[in-house]
Amino acid sequence: MKELSSVILKLSGEILSGEDEVFTESGFELIYNEIQSALTAASNLRIGIVIGGGNIYRGRQKFFTRVTGDTIGMLATVINSISLKDYFTRKGLKSHLFTPFIMSKVGPIFSVDDALTSLDAGYINIYAGGTGNPFFSTDSLAVLRALETGCDVVLKATKVPGVFDSDPVKNQDAKKFDTISHLEVVQKELLVMDFPAITLAMENNLEVFVFDFFKKGNLKEAIQGNLSIGTLVKS
């Protein structure tokens, strides 16, 4: 993988949470420090961020319809995005927050032109609210925004160093893939991204790099094209 110049960083909302808390400062600090390190190594780097809402709500209550649960989940991602933008601002990191629906006191509705203008001006873009539609996850949003803004790759931040043939937490003998195709991910039913997201990436030849975000310096290593720290999913 070549050195990257434009990326979407897909984060889990759980990064922001603690054992019994929705938010912990250590989660925000981890994200900020990793991004700052990457920007120091590549000053012209363009970063868009998509963060999930799993620390607040995961949409699994049986007494809600799927549409209601997904709508609540979209709003949870807005809460996380507002929080992340606030932390960046207090740390002196310029960012813009975009939403897929009207929330004028939160941020403007996403448009490709506005997003590119923001990136060109050196801002980090935070894409909140999912796609604005139920039945599509923040994985799908990450792939969609990457395609719309011409990104090199989606960087999928996880707790494990890549894609394995089974859960490496439960199976010490799990095999790690250095590279794997989108189609193999689907055929093997590997939990890289949800299938709508991975098939959208496959149809448009968009690469996805899965890596351990919790190891210090790994985001910078990924930006610099170090494939050894994760797994590259490509056509």
C-alpha cells in the first residue's frame, strides 16, 4: 500500500466509552493523539472521520422496530460526533461536522463540494448521522463518503491487528490474512464490515485497511503504507 494522502477513518463508538461510562477522556485523547501523530508525519493528509454510536445505543431492543432502532442509532452517532468535534476544538484541531439531514445548530448537510472545500482548507471532516437512512450502518457511510470525496482507502480501526479466519480473542491459533479480497470476505462471512458496505467497496475497487487502532503510532504507520500492522482488503 502506497503512502496515503486522503482517507476515511472508521471508528467504533466504543472507543469513547469506559467500563461503566458512555464517555471517558482517555478515548478522546487516544483519537486525538493518533490523528495528531499522523498529521505530523504527513502534513497534507486529508482525513474524514466516521464514528459509530455503540457506546450509546446499538439498536438491538426487541420492542423497537428496526427503523426506530436505526434512527436512534443515527442520533447516537451525532452525539459522538459533536463530542469529538468539541474535543478537537479545545485541542486546537480544526474540524467540520456534516450531517445527512437538517440539524442546523449541529452542522450543515453534507455535500461533496462543501466536504472537499473543507478538506482542501486543512479541516478534518466528521461525518455524523449515518447515511440518513435506516438499514445502513456507519460502515456503509464510511465507504460512501470515501467514494464521494475520492479517498485512497477506508481505515477500519479495531482492537485486533487485522482480519483473521476466526476470532483471535477466542482462538489463539486464528490465522491472520495479510491481504484478502472483498469477495473472500463475503464468501467466508468474515466480520470486517457489514456486507452492504463491503460489497459497495468491492463494486468500486475501494480498498479497506483493518488495523489495531489501540497500539500507539499505528495510524501513522497505516498512513505511511505499512501493511504489516493490519490486513488490506482489496479487489
